[in-house]
Amino acid sequence: MRTSSVILSAILALTAFVTAVVLEHQPAPWSGVWRRDVMVPSQRTTGPDRGHNPASASRSRGPRTEAEFLAGSARRFLEAGNYQGALELFRAAFAADPSRVELLAALGLVSSQLGRDVEAEHYLVRYLDNGKSDDPAIRAHLGIIQLRLRKYAAAAANLSRGLRSHPANGPLNCAAAAAYARMADADRALYYLEIARRHLGAGILPYLADPNFDSIRDRPEFKKIVAGVLVQANRKASGQHASPTVQGRAAPPPK
């Protein structure tokens, strides 16, 4: 369907995006990728693109054509790095045609890029509540935002649903682990953290410093994960052959 196709480009970029936003306390070496991760509906515009004022140009258009024109302009603003301008144009596009529910997802994704987590959550919840899509990647993105907003129960629920389609995403498993750790559910936190270790290897070390894990830091399972990845990191640094990362299917999460 058209709604699914136009939002597909946005959600395909989620995997890279989550690595940049799981931890708000510690900069990550991959933080440079996030600006390229907001992909929005690509719409064909009618008439010339350059030198036109979207507001005046849209007066002679019907609602759907006007929305498509404004969304196309918003995409060009995004490509130029003008996120605030893109946000305003997406708002105008949605106002012109509220049936274009995929624009709610675009508004949420762009708002998150601007650091407006409350607004981003609002738009993504509206998008999902519309009932036309229950995309796991959008759920995961929403869960990351809710983790940052300290809405841990909601974050855990959305991240768990997102992981159904992205089970091998190490940073996403770390995010789920962090949410459950904050909820004092140590068993689930350690379950997702172990999956993250399998897929990230020594790359999990920056995540383990996250204060969200303070409640499970003294658990033997947590210490075992830390010790194992430190050994792996030291072997890599010394040029020794590291044991291959285990990619097997994990057991179901604790009940």
C-alpha cells in the first residue's frame, strides 16, 4: 500500500539511528550518522521547484496536491540539513491533508532529530494509534524516545515489540535492557543485555557505562558480561584472534 511504501524509507534507517540515541549520557563514536537517518515520504511535485513560495503556490491546488507539494518541499529542506524548516513544512502538509497519516511519522522522526522528544512521542503515538500501521521499527523508535523521557514501562513495551522484527539489533537490545533495568526487572534486563553482547561483542562496552544499568551492575551475570567483553577487547587490541560472536537464537525472555 502507498502508506507503507512512503514510510518504508523512513523506517529502514532506524537500525543505524538507534545506535546514536540509546545513550544520552555518553557520546558514541557513531553519532555522526544520525543526521542522514531521517527519510521522509518522497513526493513528486507539480510545477517548478525553485523560486516558488509553497504557501502561494499551493493556493491553486487541491488538498492532496497541496500536501504532496509541501511534503516534497520538506524533503528538500531535510536534504539541505534544514530540520526546522522541514518540520514546519510537514506540519503545513498535514494540516492541508490530515488523511496523510504517514506525515505524522515524518513529523515524529524530524522532531526527534531536533531533540524535541515530547513532540516526537506525540506524533509517533498518534501515527501508531491511527491503526493503519503497527510498524515494529516505528515502535522501536518510539521506545527509544520514551526511554529518554524516562517513561520506562512504555519504552519497554514498544522496544520489545520492535525487537520482534529486529532481534539481532544490538543497540536496540541494549535499550530494552536499560528500560527493564529501570523497572527493577533484572532478569529481563540481563536477558536483553546478553543478546546485545552476542551481536555487539566488545562494542557493547560504551553501553555498559550507562547509568540506567546501575541497578544490575552488582549482579554476577552483569559482571560476567563485562569480564567477557573486556577479554575480547584486549585480545583484539593485542592482535589475538577473538572468539566469533555467537549468533544463535536466544531463548524466550523471562516471564
